[in-house]
Amino acid sequence: MTHARMTFAAVLLAVAVSLFWALTPAPVAAAGDALSPEQRLEVEEIVRDFIKKNPEFVIESLRVMRERAEADKRRQAKLVLDSRRDAIENDPTSPVGGNPKGDVTLVEFFDYRCGYCKRVFPDLKKLIEEDGNIRYVFKEFPILGPLSVFASRAALAAWSMDREKYQPFHDAMMGSKGTLTERNTLRFAAQVGLDEKALRRAMDDPEIDKTLRKNHALAKELNINGTPAFVIGGELIPGAIGLEALRGLIARARAG
């Protein structure tokens, strides 16, 4: 049972218990708050009857609880964003593209095998090229299985070997069609001029594992459960967004 359903069940039970005591003769109600098995059955019957007669109450209550839960998540994420801004934007183990001295930093948590990441990739690339003043931070966040982890390890290894080759390697994988396999990953690496044997050696560096663990821990703190997710100007934006929305967020970050 989810937390929201458990909370809702508790609320219903509390309402039902209140109704029970309200409908129970005073001498019986005064006997104490503990419910006997018979009383509990009566409470359950009250709950069932109430739900049947007031289904809109259930729907509205669930909606309100969802909204409160989402608001709590946003508040918590904002606190983390404020306190961890430097780690999010300036971690030396995170590759940087675009204009390294740009006036706005855009951070993306992504997975190379994520269809939504691939969908937003052309707009993101166009935005960064057209604007010319965006600092783009890559947060390798492989969450879709071992092939995703392999791709991210290869990308981070490329960053450690030759930073000039990271971006074209990233672009090749993100722009690829079909399933990204180990063979495809290594083929893309070769296409941008990376030696396979050297790349495999670099992928075994324990620092890459540390970077991936750090990215996952940061995503957890920010309550990021999927990809892509963006941090722009102190705002967390989960999910794929279009070019105009990206432009608006960049403009707002500059204005703020």
C-alpha cells in the first residue's frame, strides 16, 4: 500500500471512529477508546457505507493528498537545490559543454537509452548552439539497466581521456536510433576517435563508479525518479520539455 493510500485509510478510519462514537450511546462510548472486534466491524461497515454514498469525497480527498504530497516534494527539492547548488552545477567530475563561461547554467540528468531524453535532445542542442551563452552540465544518470550503465561509464571514461571528444560521443549516442548496445557504444566511440582498448581501461577507473554513485545520490535528494530532469537557474524541471519552454526557463534564470 502506498503512503498516500495508507494516509487516506487512516483518515477514513478516524472519521469512521468519530462517527461511531457519535452514534454510540454515551454509557458505551465512555467505556474507553479501544474498539472491540464487534465495534471494529461496525466501524468498517460505516466506512463502506460512507464510501458508497459519497464517492466524490474519496476522489477529492485523494486529489488533495496528491497535491499536498507534490507540494511537499517541491519544497524539499527547493531546499536541496538551495543547499546543494554548488554540487549540482560545479562538480568537477561532471562534464561541461556549451559555453563553460556562460551566464546561465543548465544541468541535465539523463540516460542514453531514455526515449524522452532522445526526444528533447535536438531542441536542447539547438538552444545551446543558438544562445551561445549557456553553460551545460551533463549529469550521467543511468537508470535503465546495465546497457545504460555501460554507456555512461564509456562517456565518463571519454571525458577523462579527451574532453574534446566527450561532446561528439555524447551526441552520437543520444542521437542514435534503436537499441543502444555495448557494440554500438564502442562503435560510436571509435567514430569520434577514441581507442577501444584505452577506453575500456579508462572505464575501469573506480572514480567513474564514485561519480555515478554521487549522481544517483544527488538525484535521490532532489527526488528525481526519471529522465530527463533539468536544473535551470535554481529551478528543478522533471520530464521532457520543448524548445520554447527551455527558452522561457533560460530567460527567467537570466532575469532572476
